[in-house]
Amino acid sequence: MATTLNAEQLRQLDRAHYLHPFTDLHQHSRQGGRIISRAEHIYIHDSEGNRMLDGMSGLWCCNLGYSQSSIKDAIYAQLQEMPYYNNFFQCANETAVTLARDLVEVTPAQFNHVFFTNSGSEANDTNLRLVHRYYTLLGQPDKNLVISRRNAYHGSTIAAASLGGMSAMREQTRGLDYIHHISQPYWFAEGAEEEPQAYGVRVASELEQKIDELGEARVAAFIAEPVQGAGGVIIPPDSYWPEIRRICRERDILLIMDEVICGFGRTGRWFGSETYELEPDLMTFAKAVTNGYQPLGGVLVGDRVADVLLSHAGEFAHGLTYSGHPAACAAGIATLKLLRTTKIVEETARTLAPYFQERLRTLRDHRIVGEVRGLGMLGAVELVRDKHSRERLAPDSQGAVYCRNQANSAGLMVRQTGDAMITAPPLICSHREIDDLVAMLARALDQTAEHYGVR
């Protein structure tokens, strides 16, 4: 969209009026930041004319990049026909009904029902409502405790932040007291003295120990991301998920998989739970379902839960004004059509993801890299001062912050989480663009090593 404001005027307005998410508001009000003005393919442009390769797919959501005209056209057409109507009071709209069907067709067989929200945060709030309603209808209202993991991210509403395990978020609000946490499967930082597979089993066993501590009759569900995205692309050892699956089955615990980041091709299958051969009872989705072009989230409700909800009378007292918004659902329909007709999920798993992982692994020998880990189109590079002791570059993850800033300044959008550089590029990258991403990241590593005097 054209604007009469120049770059400096935009930055001034930003500092003066806009409170940003996950930002040091004091610092930003004085220093400001980057204004993104346009985007195409896998590139973003700021208001000063700088182009950046987007190695984060927006915020893990623009899996197909920024130039998908069929999605944009579908949104526009829906706005012309019917820009809005609610789905309360026994009403529905055509796009919501159609998208529900399309989602059921691409998800595992146990999912035949969908509840739409506007975001992953709201979807995880909805999961809590569904879990509590399910057990209440079964005559077990006291079975209402939920177990999550430390350093997990499940959104930023009060309920979703309670489910999450990030200390910075939990310190700033009083969370829900019926949510409990166990360790994350972060082998590099927390289990390096153990063999990875033994570590995976041990950390998974904490779920069983927590169930015993709280009482099986009280524990309703366990929620987790297949791969912890915002937590640092934490990929569990192969032994971890089979043990979690066994525990949930044997102990009558609902399994909730948060697929907000992993869903729609990111891990090499349509959903991360398929990659790990899991059978969740509830599945959270958002982000890539519309390629980020419209806000939309929701919960895929497995038959085990849906059958109980549908077989008992009484209102499910939960809903959102924009749940199943026509334009958002139109974007979802168009996105799923693209994914299915182009076979991009399958093609990415066959060619692009292996190439991305191969190129990323070339950074392993860099003098400040302690670990490179990845799955599908997810990757993380852990920074260290010493490879053997795993001593970090600087306190408070400042080494990784410096590295991120060098990459950003050079034209690569990647993120820093803890002491890791993380990346999740679009599924439509060429091999040359993957080469560019890795080369720019390597240069940022060189600059960081030089800055901290690591030879």
C-alpha cells in the first residue's frame, strides 16, 4: 500500500503509538525498529529499501511465501460475496463448512470434527475447555489437571501462557493452578552427559512420575509440540515420543499435539504427529493453514472426544465472534488446495528438506557451533565458546543476540532463542536460496567468533 510517510516518519509513529508484542517497550520507545513495507516470494523489504531473505517464513506461517495470488484472490472474492457473518445460533457459512471438510480430509483418520478460532493461543484455550467438558460429561469432573513441558510455547493468552513453560512469560502473570510442567527433551543443554536415547526415555518417564504424583484420577491431558519451535527447535531423541505415547495410552490421558508450527508440511509430513507416528486426541492448528494471509486457528477434535460431546445434551458454552470467519476460511481453503494440487509437502520432504538439512550440517565444524539440529524445514545452530565444555559465548545469550543482529544486518531474517540461532525457511525455496541462507548465517558466525575472540 502506498504511503505519503517517509521511513523516519513511520519509525517516529511506531515509537510514539505502537506497543509491540514480546518487546522491551522502554527500549523500543527510544530506539525504534525496522518497518517492513512489502514482501514477495521469500523476501521482505523494509521502509528504507533493504531486502532480506526471510529465513523464518514470517512467524513460522508463510510456508508458501508471499506471492500466492490464488490465496489473495480467494480472500478478495469472499469479501465481495459475504465479508462476515457469525457462526452462533445454529448458523454457518459456506467457507467454514468447506474448510472443515478439507481439514478432515488431510488430517489423520481419527479427526472428523473442527472447532475454529482466530489463533493458536485461542485454540489452546479451547483445548482446555474441550478437555474439561469431555471429562465432566463422562462423570469425572475432578479429572481436570493438564501436564505440559518447561520451555514450551503454546500461546500468550492467560490460559495458553499457563500451558507454556517459558519462564519470562510465567513470571509476568499469575497462571492457572491446574496446569503442571515436566522437563523438556533438550539433550544438548540438559542431558549431554547421557546417551541421547537413554536421556529421551528418562525425560519421557517424568510424565508418568508426574501422573503418579498428581493422581491418575485427576490428570486429564498432556500437551506438547512435536518439535518445540519457539523454545529453540528442540528435537527430542528418537526414544522420547514412543515412551510418551505408551504412557498416555496406559494411563488414560488425552494427548494434545500443538501443531501450530509443525503443521502443514514443516516436519516433512503434513503434521508433526504423523512424523512421530502419534495418534493425538486433540490437535491445535493455526499459522500455515492460511499461509499467514489471514488470522485463523482451531482444534481438530478426535473421535474419542467428539463422540462424547455429540452424544450428550447441553450447550458447549464457548465461542468467538470471528470463529470460522468467511474470509479467513476462504484463505484456508485456497491454501490447502495449493498444498494438495502441487504436492509441495511431499516434494519438500523428498528434495528440499534433505538439501536444507545437508547444507545446515556444514556449519557443524564452525569454531563456535556446538550442535546443529534439524528436521524437515526446521533448523537450529547452538553457539558455544568451547565445543567440549559447551561453555556459552556470553552471559544471558548475548552471543546469539549478536549473531542474529549480524545476520539481520546482512539481509537474513533468522531468530535467536537462548543460545541458538533458529531458522524455518519457506517450503518454496530454491536450492540456491538455501545456499544463500546458509552462507549468510556462516558469515554471521564468523563475525560473532571474531567479536568474542574465539579463534
